[in-house]
Amino acid sequence: FDLSYFPTRNHILKYQYDAYFFDFVDCLVLVASSLAFTASSGSRFAVSRKTSLNGFMGDPERPKLTRDSEPEEFFATDMDKMSDEEKIPIALAGLAFVSLPFIAGLIALYAAK
């Protein structure tokens, strides 16, 4: 029976210290990555609260859009203008585009048996 195969106490302690080191490094990475997305309390640059679209001309900004001043016509894409019956072939083509590779993969798996 050969006992040299089993690690000694010093080997176990070395691996335990390595594990502690990697745990410490993991914690540092977690803290650093979470701090990257926090908002800073102070800004180094002065930010103007009021901006003008017509910076050099000094013209007044256009009036704000409200429900009462909203125009009847609005931007609509070609798909928005289509009826539901016209959209059905497009939806079926999208479904086929997504599902056909999986069906082909299943056929290839069963054919390989």
C-alpha cells in the first residue's frame, strides 16, 4: 500500500490558501464590476439643465406636444398600415424560419442512429 499518493498536510494547506486567494480575487472582481455601474454623486463637468435646439440662432423652442396639440396623422410603418390578414404570411414565414433548423437537426439526429 503506497501512501505517497495521498497528499500531506502541507499540500492540503497550500491548496487551501490558493482557494482563499482565488475567493479573494473573485470578490474583488465582483466589487469592481458592480462599482462600474453605480452613479457618481458629483460630476466633474458642469451640465446645463436647459438646452436649446437652435443654439446659435436664439430662436425659441417649438411648443411641447400635448394631447390637444397632437396631429391626427402619425408616423406608421408599412407593416402598421397592413391589415391582420396581410400580416399572417409574414408571421408564418418567421415561425418557419425559426423552427426549420431545429426540425432539420432532429431529422439529422434520427438519421445518424
